[in-house]
Amino acid sequence: MSKRSGILEFAVLGLLRESPMHGYELRKRLNTSLGVFRAFSYGSLYPCLKTLVTQGYLVEETGPEPDPLAAPLAGRRAKIVYRLTAAGKEHFEELLAHSGPDAWEDEHFAARFAFFGQTSRDVRMRVLEGRRSRLEERLEKMRASLARTRERLDDYTLELQRHGMESVEREVRWLNELIETERAGRGKQPPTAPSADAEQDNQQENGGPGMRRGPA
């Protein structure tokens, strides 16, 4: 299973733990609640759902038709609703307890953070501290690279490099606040996350097209 497929599986199981849903509703929740999945399509979601059904983690049920007259008139079939099984719940809890290095990476961390309300405090702390450590390593490399190449960069590239560093620094400060909140026992009131633009910037260590923006 690819890394992106594993993240999608994790998110689908987490959302269905809250309540059964049909495919369109799941996709909508993935797009609106978990911004990291905006690029996912039905082409990615439905194979994932079918795999989870085959593995016994989900079951397919026929949902009620909103308008009883609509189906015969339009020839539409009743929607398939996906429900988490006991095995699926157990599997999700196993995934939720994982706090290894892949949980610290950009895309996986965003998905993990979205389900922190269902995650134990000790696992939240390990994930947050791991993410902070990963970003501090990234920041050190960015500073070293900038110091080596500063004289060879034009003004725009230099600004882009600085902007990338500021984005990482901003997330490190946010993580410091989150970790302090967890240690103080106030884990249900997290500080405001960095903006979506800042999160995207953090995923591009070496910069990408764009100009410097002000702090979020």
C-alpha cells in the first residue's frame, strides 16, 4: 500500500467511526474537513472503500432514498452506505496508536492531527514532538543551504527562501504552543493552526513558484 493510500484509509476509517456515510458524503467530508485530501477523487476513494470492505473493516448497506418517488422516476438506485465494523474500529484504533516517523510527515501529520480528538494524550505528545523535531531538522538544513548559496541567489529567489524558512518557523512556534497546552492538560483547546498557505509552504523545502506574503 502506498503512503497516500494509507493516509486515505486512515481518514476514511476515522470518519466512519463517527457515523456511517455514503461515498459522496465521505468525499465531501474529506475535502472540507481534511484539506490535505482536496486532490483526491472518486477514482481514489472508491477503490479504497472496496478494499476496506474486502478486508472486513467496512460493510455496505443500502441507505434510504431521500425521495421515494425519485428512484422509479429517474431510474436511480438506492445509495450505498458504508459502516465501520468491529474489526474496522479495532484496526483504526491500532493506526491511531501509531506514532512513528511517518506520522510526522507533512501529509500524514495533517490527517493525524484532524483525529487528535480521538487520540490518547501520550500518542498526541509523541506525534507533536516528532513533528517539531522533524521541522527543526528541516529548518537547520534550510539555514545551512541559505548560508552557502546566499551570494549566488538573486533577490527574488532569496526572498522565496526566506519565506519558506519563516513558514517553518511559524509552524514550530505553533507546535511549541500545542505541546505546552498538552503538558498543561488543556489538550481540547488547541491554538489556531497555521494557514493553509503556510502548510503548503512547509511541504516545499526548496521553495516553489510564488512571492513572499506577510505572516499569517
